[in-house]
Amino acid sequence: MKKIILTAIWFVLMLPSLSNATLITSSVISSTGSTNNNIALISDGIIPAESSVWDANTNVWWKNSFAPTFTLDFGELYNLNDVLVSADNNDFYEITWSNDLASWSNLFTINSNYGEVSWGMDTFSTNALHGEYIAAIDFSTVQARYIRIKAIGGDFGLSIGEFQAFGSKASSVPEPSTLTIFALGMIGLASRRIKKQS
């Protein structure tokens, strides 16, 4: 009986770390350079197919410059757990984060050799359970409001197909899940049974 109680307590304590992060939507996307498509495509929810053309109408693409910098504003502070990025495979992209638009910290850099495709669009994920997981870009959770994406190297034919961030509001108090309520009920039943046996 004690094992049941200890297992239930462990389960309740571990639930926050087991819960899935939700998709964070950007309230504003801005750019400091010119591109060939609408920058809203960066977070439209459509992930280009692996090895699809880098200059497709579904992607934000540009040539002959690393200049465009894209800033995503989540509208408030979030605990950022994971990201998914679709980008042209043979280029380098730097992803940074900030809370105030003044100071920026590196989240990770995508190198041209990180993906598995030999041409076109490639998908990179920091979620170890995702099929496109890249350990080299994985990061510890940060609290961020803004994300910046900037090309820092490559063949001057550059493209971002999608950027998705996953996490939870930094200020939110999580609601108890069904599993938490179930585990607490099990603890109650087990303790009641112990009292009856005494």
C-alpha cells in the first residue's frame, strides 16, 4: 500500500515536467530587410516538405544578402521549451531571444550540415521526440517574449519556411490536469484503506 501512495505522490510531482508544451503564436512579425514573400508565412502553420524548392511561394526567401532579420513578438513572456524551424538546407541561421528588444541572447545556431537533405528545404526540431530532432540545437528552457531569426552564412539564396515555438505563459498558473486529479484521488483512497486496516 505504501508503494501505491509513494508512486501516486511521485506521479503528481512529475506531472509538470511530463506535460506537453503548447504552440505559441506570434502576435507580430517584423523584418529589417526586403524579401520576396509576405513575412507572415514564417508562422502560418505550414511546414514545407523536405527537399522542396527553397524559393517557393510558401516560403519567405531572399537573395544576395544576409540582411533581413525577422523578429517574432509573442505579446508577453513565455517559457520557451522547444522550437521547430524550416529553412534552406545549405545555409547558417542564428536564433536569438530577448525580453526587451534591447539585449539579445543566443538560443542556437543552425549550421549548414545539421540537416539530412542534400537540397532544398529542411526541418529542424529541438524536441527529442520529433522525427526531425537535432541534438546540436537543443536548449534549456528560457523565458522570452521576442525571437529573432537571422541568416549568418550560406550561398546567398536563403529561405525560412516556418518557425514554431512551444512552451507556456510565464505568468500562468497551470490548471490541474485530469491525471493530477486522478492521482490525488488514488492517494486519498489508499490513505482511507490504511486507516480502515488500522
